[in-house]
Amino acid sequence: MKIISRVIVSLALSSAVISPVLAAPATYGIEPNHTFPRFSYSHLGFSTQQSRFDKTTGTVAFDKEGKTGSVDITIDTRSVNTGSALFNQHIQAEDFLDTAKYPAVTFKSSKVVFEGDKPVSIEGDLTMKGVTKRVTLTVTRFLAAPHPIQKKDTVGADAYTIVKRTDFNMGKYAPAVSDEVRIDIAIEALKQ
């Protein structure tokens, strides 16, 4: 009986030690009031134009101990905000985003690279206008901490990548209007 009791105690203790290691990543929902993908490009060499999308949904998974994570984001292309109603329509037209046919841009991660306990890059598939390309987001800021106002665990990050419009069938006016477009995303997500 003593041997059985020792085995049960040993199993209980080992499962207590192993459980944190096997813990699943926490899931965080995109906070739409503080998550804004932006894009910028050279306009005829005169200036760098900057615009954003106002509606983004998705989830982030993060496991600090396991150094794992994932990102799944959907951007509503009809929410493009250039600062001009006329130019919003121009960007939504068939030559560029073609929002009537492609109302969303998606990013689904395949790998998150960590240095220490923070992600420094996120590899994944970016789909725009029906075309999917592998991209790497460089993470320039990351924080996982309790949100002082929402009172929930929160993750936040700034990240960017550079793509070519022509790769996504949006090459009108290239190269006069830069083919290279920088995509930046400021993201905050609350634990679900």
C-alpha cells in the first residue's frame, strides 16, 4: 500500500511540474480600437503617402514559456482610409484593392521567431486580391502585460514588412508610383 501511495504522490508531483510546460498558448482577440494596419509608398517621388485600414479582426496566440505563438488577421479592405473620400474610392477600384471582389486581406502566420521571451519576426502567408505570398513581419516592439484600463492580460506589437504591388496584381502606375509598399501594423489584443 505504501508503494502505491508513493507512486500516486510521485505522479501528482510530476504532473504538477509538467503541466506548465505543456500549457497551451493563451488566445487574444484583436482590440479593434487600437489595431490599425497602415501602408505607405512613394508617390511620384514627391512624397511618401500614408494610409490605413480602420477595421481589423483576428486572434493572436502567445505562450511566453513555450516561446510559441501565432497570428491570424483579417483586414476589411473597404475600410481603407486615405484621408480623402475620393481617393478611398480610387484605392478600392479594380486596378488596386478591387474591394468589390476582394473585401479582405488576410495574414496567417506559419512561424514566430523568438529572441529570449519576445517575438522578433513572424513568417506567414499574406493574401491580397486573391494572391498569396510568403512574407516576414519584423517585430519592432512587443509587450505582454496586464492592461491597466481593461484589466485583462494583453499583448501588443508593432511590426512591418515590405511587398511589391505588382506581386498582388496592383501594379498600375508602377514604377512612377512606387512598386514597393511598406505595410506597418500596430496591434493590441486582449486575452479571451
